Amino acid sequence: MSPREVAVLRLIAEGRQCDEIATEISYSERTVRYILYGAMKRLRTRTRAHAVSHAIRAGLI
């Protein structure tokens, strides 16, 4: 996992939406979604919640 993917997953775990994350890390909302979907693909998950829970269990967050 890249540091950007971990950062986005951590912020999603805190309950933030993509537009809030984009503002905080100075990316476009589309880039944040691209990073999120890349992380979901890498973790082989289908939903954001599943990706976050998988990352927590794996010790990434």
C-alpha cells in the first residue's frame, strides 16, 4: 500500500467524505476517489467500509 492510500483510508475511517479529504490533502475529489478505488482493488474489497476494516485488521491503519 502506498502512503497516499493509507492516508486516504485513515481519513475515511475517521468518517470523512471524499470532498473533505480532498480539501485536507490538497488533491481533487476525483484523485481521492482514484486513490481510494486503487486501495480497494489492492485489498480486494468491494466497499469503503470493507476496505477500512481490512486495513485495520492488517495493521495498516
